[in-house]
Amino acid sequence: MEKLIAIAIVLILILIFTGRVNILIVGVSILIAATAVFMTIFFVVNFFVFITFRPRDAEYLRIEGRFNDRWHNACYLVDGEEYLCIMPWEGIFIKQLYKKNKKCKVLFNKKIGRVYDKYAIATSALGLVFSIGLDIGLVLLYLSI
């Protein structure tokens, strides 16, 4: 990863010093557009997965680390079994958002073995709205150039 960053920095410096800043601007704009499109695809797929989940009563238990402790997910007790939230935890306001042994409603899918808590729903909804808005804004920006 460090080698890729070093190569990118060297390429950027070469483009700047040779006066090819327009290539740099086009490359960055393509990178931003691709990121916006992939973000929109992610949240649209997430929305369709979200539709297959059904509401259930649950109890919040804890935050549990997964994937070599890079991602942490909220753990809920649903129908006597523990299930992780499909989205990683927010990482801020932990004591205000997640209260131990608190009863709550979650969206649950037994086949997938995951739940959507209200924070995952809010993250998905805001992400979808933001990514669609970003796509529209980029299209309008590209059309005005």
C-alpha cells in the first residue's frame, strides 16, 4: 500500500512539474465519479437487502469485534440467539446510543443471520440519499463544463 501511495505521489509531482495539470484534474474527477457511482450501487443493494428483513423484538448485548478487530458490530439477542448488526457500529456516542440490556426493535433475517438496528437503517437511508444527491450534482457539474 505504501508503494502505491509513493508511486501516486511521484506521478502527481511529474504531472505538475511538466505542466500537465489538466490530466491530473481529469483523473481526479474520474476517481470521484467512480467512487460516487460505487457508493450509490452499494446503498441501492443495501436497500434491497433491507427490504427482505422483518421486524422483531431484540435486546442489545454488546459491541463485538470481527475481522481482526478492524470492524466492530453491535450484538443483539433475537429469539434466544445472538446476531450481529449488518453495519459496523458508529464509533461515536457509544454510551448514548447503545445501552446494555435495552429492549428494542430490529429488522431480522434468519437466512442471512444478521439484523438491522435503527442506526444501521439511518446510515443506509442517509447514505442512499447522499450518494444519489452526489451523483446528480456530479452530472450537473459535468454538463455545465
